[in-house]
Amino acid sequence: MSTPLLVVTVAAPTTAELCRRRDAVVGADLIELRIDHASDPDVRAALAGRRTPVVLTCRAKWEGGAFQGSEIERAEILRLGLELGAEYVDVEFKADFADELIRSTGGKRIVLSSHDFEGMPSDLADRVRAMRATGAEVVKVAVYPRTLSDNLRLLSLGGSNSKTVLIGMGPSGIPTRVLAAHFGSCWSFAGDGHAPGQILASRMLDEFRFRDVTPRTAIYGIAGAPLSHSVSPSMHNAAFRAAGVDAVYMPMVAASADDFLTFANALGVKGASVTIPYKVDLFNRVDSADELSRKVGAINTLRRDGGAWHARNTDVSGFLAPLAGRMQLQGSRVTILGTGGAARGVAVALASQGSVVTVCGRDRAKADEVARLAGGHGASYPVAPKSWDLLVNATPLGTYPDIDRTPFDGPFDGALVYDLVYNPQRTRLLKEAEAAGCQTIGGLDMLVAQAEDQSEWWLGRRPPMDLMRQAAQASL
């Protein structure tokens, strides 16, 4: 199979603006012109002067499009597109005029498409076979996986003699876009959110190095939910590029720890970062874990060797690195907000430095459990006044897009506030702490430190100094 092509989707409220956006696209093999979004759909103008091959799409409202006219008008738009030399036109499998359009060209230049924005149709395999039987040159199926492992239903549908495009929409479907070569797709689609989960073309090409991804490319990723805020793909793909490694790292939005493992085992994933909420669940499912992970009872890094999953925890070293030289931890009073896997790593890290630890959580029993790792004690909210020298936020509160939220409303009567949230770099918590005169540390420092340790474990060598930080800051 040849290398998958990248199709970049553009849409606009007018045909003139559609042409302007068409001509601004960089790096596309084909451009999908969504003429259905234009209030004045002018096929001749949309095709005139194009410098890149196009797919002309006039999507019906009943299949997620925006076309306001009749089916007769829509059919005429696509017929005219073929007459005027559009490289491809897209017609829905359900359209009454699909067979006629296919016959008119013998199937050549026809993209026959089917979309399900609700989930995974039960007749998916039968549908693909029926679509191929029409003789359309390209068969495109876009579905909405609700779990990461839902994508596996697409694996067996690609790679046939006919050209097939298999897209998983939404957050959990992102791997199908990046790993088009693994799924046997002839094309992948990019764009500015014209379909759920669609990725910008610049990100597909620069961050994920889409053109370099082949069926032999090693797969890595970050397991968690949600992951829209994560800059880990930027950091680790930059490290792979610098090391000259044929590998790609992407978000893997999983419904559960088992969902991730099912997907990862089927695709042969080589390694993964682990974030909220699976640091503890995946610790309980790995084949082996280092001593520090066992002490923490949570992991943040996985490596797959010979079918077995091995785990480490680089959160501990990553957390401590930014504190070096900032304050004396021996004997300091530390309050940790949160009771998840990150909080467990922080508690163990601080205990190793002789801090007196209090863990605050909504669930007092969980707070007590995490505190025991550090020989400390649990507490309920609110945090007692004048009870801390160092305050650590180990919850996700304040993470983009919920930037107005904070896990703590004061008083800021301690010395230093450390927020593990890194997107945004200056959270509401940090801004309020600075205004009250506290020193602050943002989560990006820890993120970079722990990611460098992960990369070294996977690749056998440390990434160049500041490479990951620069990649993360550029992404943010």
C-alpha cells in the first residue's frame, strides 16, 4: 500500500471566502471543499484557479452537513463538479442519486461516504462491503468510537485492493487519523474542527510527522481522559525526531485502564505515559513495576517488552527537580490537595525529603490512605489557616479549558505554592498566590522533568537539554 495522503478540509460562509481559505492551505495532498457551508455555492468559482487537487463535498444536513437546498440541487452541484474536472466528488452512500453518479463515471473520481456521529454501527463490516461493491473509487467511513478499543473494529476493514478511508471521530478516534497507515486507510483528514476530533494540518505534519508514519512506525502515547490539554505529544515527538527514531506519540483517550490495554495490545503500542485517572488502575494491571512505583502504588510510565507491560514512576523525581534550591524541605509543613495518583507520587517524594505531610481531599478515607505513604495525616477541606509552608495542587482543577476554577481560595499564608497543572502555565491558583506574596512553581517544570526521564527509559538516551521544554512551550 502507498503512503496515505493528507486531505485538508476547508469550509466558509461564502464561495469567495472558501476560495481564499483553499488557497491558504499548506501541505495538503488534496483539499476537501465543503461547498455546503457556502450561502452562495458556486461550483465553477470554487474549482477555478485551484493549485491542489480537490474533493468537492456538498454534505446533506441529514448526514451532518449544512446544505440548505433540495436533493435535486445537491445532485446537480456534484454532477457539475465532475463536468468541470473536480478530481473527486463526495456523495453519501444513503443518497438516492449515489448509484447514478457512480455509473456516470464508472466509479472513477467518486468518494462514497458514510458517517455515524453517534457511535459504531452494528452493520459496519457489511456496510463497507456494500459500499465497495458499488465500484466507487474511494470508500470513506467515519464513525464515532466511544472507547479507544472501539477503533479496533476498523482495523480489519482497511488494506484491501480498493481505496478505503477509515476515520474514528471524536477524542478516542484520534489514533485512526494519525495512524492511517496502520489502519489501511488511503487518506486521512485534517482541518480546523470541521468534524469531531479533527486535527489541524500543521499539527498532523509537524508534530505527528504524518508523512513519515508507516505500518512499521512504533506507536507510543499518553493514556488518560480528557487529554485535549496535553502537550506531551509535542514533547515526545520532538524527542523522537531529535533521536532519529521511527516512532510517533499521540493522545489515547481511554474509557478505562482495560480499554487502553485492549487497544494497546492489539496495535502493539511500545510505550505510554499515564495520567489522570489511570495511574493507580494501570499500576494494578502491569506485569512488573519498579520499587518506587510499588511504594507509591501508582505509575506514570509504561513500556512493553515481549508482550509484557513494565512500569515506572517518574513523577517523584520530576516533582522534586523544580524544588531544588527553592526551599528547605526537611521539616517543612506541606499540604497536598488531591488524593489521586499524582498526589501519591508527591506524598512519597516529600516523605523522602523529611517533610511533614498533610493530604486534603473530598474523601477523608482516601486522604488518610495517601497520607500514610508519607507518614502524615489526612484532612478534609477547607485547609486550616497557617498550617503550611508549601501548598501543592495535585488535582486537575484549573486545567484548560476550565481556567477560572481553583482548588484553593486562601488564605495564602504559606511560603510557596506549587501547581501541577501546566496548561495554562499561570493558573488562577498561581496568580492569586503571587498576588498574596507567595513564591510559585508551575506544573510545566515537573512535566518536562518527568518526561525527560520517560524518554530516556524508552530510548536509552536522554533528549537534548531544553528540547522538551521548548516543544511544550511552543505548543502552549
